[in-house]
Amino acid sequence: VRGTTANSMVEIGWVGNGGQGSRDAQLLEVTGMAKIVSVGDYFQTQADKAAARHKVEANRVHVGIDAYKAVIGSKVDAVLLTTPPGFRPEHFKAAVAAKKHVFAEKPLAVDVPGCHIVMEAGEKAKMENLSVVVGLQRHYSKAYRAAKKMFDEGGMGSAVMAHSAWDQGKIWPDRRGKRADWKSQMDYEVQHWYFFKWLCGDHIVEQNIHNIDVINWFMGSTPVRANGTSGVFDKRDGLGDIHDHFAITYEYSNGVLSQNSCVQVDGVRGDVSETIRGTKGTFTTSAGKGGTGGVRIEGVPTRKEPNPAPLYQYTGGNDDKHYDQEAATFVASVLGKGEGEDKYRNDTKYGVESTFTAILGREAAYRKTTLTWAELWNENKKITFKPEPKAD
């Protein structure tokens, strides 16, 4: 199942033909070794646009909530899964069962049962030597990888505390039509998927996962517990049931605390970053400083040297094409051309762990209590479709 190596072209079926998937599909084809040959989406218009863009034959365009079955069941080497994440576990499981390589966008689930499903499927993929790449692209960044190497080699000393954030104005300021504009409540919610927990998982899971993932990655572990709070500042005229601000404290087994903030309220100061303070230096990033050009490790100021030179500073500006590298790594792995850990690339474990870390923070905030990793993992509570839900 190592792709169509005879002509070095990976044939890909794409499920979920929206904006983020459009970028991923384009980058996969830019490698020159992959082609989108089948598409599927809940909505006809989305599937038709994707088919036209990638010159997909009419009989390989599928529509409806079960479109994924036709795409995954067709003659493809790999699948690109970019639907709203509430559908991800079911699609991921089906793809692995069909022995397809998987490129899945983050998050991998919106609830604990979904995490269990994907983790189990990921283990099966590993046994089948199937490639799995998850859209947590910072793992493919030259800047982040270099900083991580210095961190692992002790260049920052011991970690003392951490902080991560994704604070911004409200997302999707223009609604995609009122409820009356759509045939059913399901159509309305899928079109406005970001605002519904069962589809999005809330923005701490869907978006803030990137920053949470970086802290897990550098710490080399996952939190043992979390506590926090959240709420709704902007009622959005009753749209959806997600919260728009979270403040979480994660505790790791070595005692390090990581403060996490995520906000989607107009007027707030923007901050997309990760920080880890060590005894010899501070790892810090900022998406607002030229993409990954903001990745650096600062030295410790002293009286003699109050402004020390950075211990590490990425100098490539916007040349750190981590999205491109992510796509190229996937295609090379499918074709059996990857090297080292990329030969049979499988991002499932850290993808699920970071997804679950975000869910742990969300649930601690919703309940305004302290939750341990173990108790939530075993709770196994599913989030389901509820007509006309409201934020708690």
C-alpha cells in the first residue's frame, strides 16, 4: 500500500472541500507527486468547486453526509480529511480500515470517545505501515525543530514555567445566512460548524490546539491535570453554543505549570505565541513577527549584560515553509521515499494527545474545576448533535 510507485504519483481522495482543505490539497499537488482524483463534501457547491479546481471526473464527485464512504472506498492511495472535526474520528477509522494513508487536519476529535477511536485506528495504521500526517504544522518547521533541539540538549536549562495563547477578534464576523436560509438545522449547523461544540469542539480545541501542542512537544509529555474558566462575552445573536474566552492552567508531571489563554472577542490585543522559561534561557515565539521568524531562545539578562544576544534566532524570515514541508513529507512517506522517522510517518499519538490536552482544558473550564488526565480519559463522554443548542 505504498502508493503508485510505478509512476511516483499518489492518488488522493479529499473529504471536506472547504477553505483549510483547499490549501492542503493545493500543497499536496504542488509536490508534483500527488493528484486529487476524488472529492466529497456535505454540500454540492463545495464539492463542485473542488472538482473544477482539481479537474476531478464527474463520477468521482460525491455529496452528502456519507460522501466520505464513496471517496475512501474508491481507488485512491491516500485520503485528505478536512471536514469539520466532529466527523474526523469516523472518517479516520474508515480510512485506516480501507488501508489508505491519511493526511488529517487538526483537531483529531472534539470529545473523548473520538480520541479513543483515532488513537486505536492510528495504532492499526502503524501495524499496516500506513503513513499518517496531522495538521499540526509547527512540527515541520525548521525554526521550531532547531529550537526544540537546543531545548532537548539543555541549552535553556530546566523548564520552570510556560505560557501559550491564541487571542484575537471574533472569527467569521459575517454569518453564512440565518437559520431560515437553510433547509434543515443540520445544514445550518454544518455551514456554521465553527460555532457548534459537536462539530468544532470549541476554539480552544479547534484553533488553540496549535499552541497547546507546542508546549506538550517541548515538554516531552502531557499534563497530568488542568483547571480553568471560560465564558461568553459576545452572544453572537444566539449563534452556536461555544465560548469565546478561556483561561487554563495545565500542570505537568515535573511540576511545571503552563498558563494558556484563548480569546475570540473584537478589540482584544492579538497574541498568538508560545513561551517556555528555563533556568538558562527563554523559548519564545510570535506568529505576528514574520510567521516562524518570531521563533527564538533568549538568554538570561544580568546586571553586566542586561540585553544578551539570543541563544537562538531563526533568520530565514518567511522561508520556513512548514506547510509545504508537511505536505512533502506526507507524499514522500506514502511513496516510501521518506527517511528516518518520516519513512513510515505516523503523527497519530501526538495528534491525539494534543487534541485531548485541549479537550481537558475545555472541560475543566466548562465545569470550573480541576480535572485529571486519567479521570477525563476514562469518562468517555460524547458530544452529539442537538437542535438549537445554547452556550452553557
